[in-house]
Amino acid sequence: MTVHLEVAEGVGTIRLDRPPMNALDVATQDRLKELAEEATRREDVRAVILYGGEKVFAAGADIKEMQAMDHAAMVVRSRALQDSFTAVTRIPKPVVAAVTGYALGGGCELALCADFRIAADNAKLGQPEILLGLIPGAGGTQRLSRLIGPSRAKDLIFTGRMVKADEALTLGLVDRVVPAADVYTEAHAWAAKLAQGPALALRAAKESVDVGLETDIETGLAVERNWFAGLFATEDRESGMRSFVEEGPGKAKFR
């Protein structure tokens, strides 16, 4: 298998494993979708890490495989490609990308599917599809512009240039830059902390933000309002508020 799901102490790591560059061929895309859906279903997975290993996150699509496809084949495949990445964005739990080395094309688009991105100080990110006479096809034109704004996204997409970790941080493309040796450890610490949090409230927060970004503010506020009221029916809300009153903030133990 070219993608694995490893679970320990509430944290599920979706690990790309197609050396040397973790090129995202059709089989890898399909497997990614399967494991994203498995992580969604499993109650023992409370937070997720996307990881490509110590040397590279993912250098993009398998160009040799794509070169053999004609228009008719890609009309069929492009939906499945997007669906595999959308399955990652729809994981209703905190998701962090641990980005090492190259995250280009589909690799960058996969990182965009996470809620938070921690990059190695030697990471390089970009959407180089224009250099192939193409555009990003796994959500890059949509997720990148929503994350960093349309002008900055167009600069990266129009030029196809790679950005180093420090510029990616300035652009808002990544959220934290750490030494390469510490990327997975930092990502795991982020995920492990949230894995101890109130699972349904975290789901509500993620859905409220994501749906709100995709619609008008009135609809977003309605989603927020319904989730906010609904959480008053949960045990975590009861124990969280009781702990706050009796012990102060930050002491609650959630089920």
C-alpha cells in the first residue's frame, strides 16, 4: 500500500509511502480517500496527522501516469481526484499537515486540506501545474485562494514558482516553521493535545468555520447557532462547565 493509517493514543497518522517522492498516482489517490473515510469513522481516531516521511511530503501527481491520459480519461478521473482530497477536508476532526521537503502540486493541495500546517525549515511549496500547461486540479485554485487570498494565490498559480518555508509562513500558506527533525514531533504534539479535547465541540467548530467560508454570513451564523445550542445536550458541555466553576479554566477531562 502507498498510504497507511497508524493510530496511537487517539492520533491517526495518514502516512504517504511511495518513495522516492510520494508521487500521487491514481492508486495513491484512491487509497488516500479510503483512509480519510476510515479516520472519519473510527472513534479511536480523535485527531489526524498528514505526513510524507522525513524527506518529502509529496512532490505532486505522477506525471508519467497523467501523460498517458487523454481528455476523455481525465474528465472521468478529475472528479475522483478531487473527491479523494475532499474526503480529507471533510474529516470532522482536527487535521494537521507535517510538511517536510517538497509539497508541490498535489502535495501542496493535500497540505491545504489540513486545518493547520507545520513545515520544516527546508520545505518548499508551490503549485507548478502552469509549467505543464495545466492548472491545479485537486482543489488548489479554490483552497489556496481561500487560505491566502486571491492575489497571492494567483501569483503562485500563474508563475508556478516554489516558495521556501519562510515565505510560505509570511504568505500564510503554513502556520509554523520548525527544524526539519522536529516536524512530526511538533505535529504530533498539536494533534495529541486536541485529541484530549471535546470531540463533538471540535467537530462543531470545524464545520462552522468551514461551512461559513463556503456560504454567506447569515447561513454561517445559523450553522454556528445550531451547533452552539446543540452542544448543551452533551456530557462534555456539562463536565466542562462544572470543571470551570469548581476548578477554574483548562482543568476539564473530556470523554
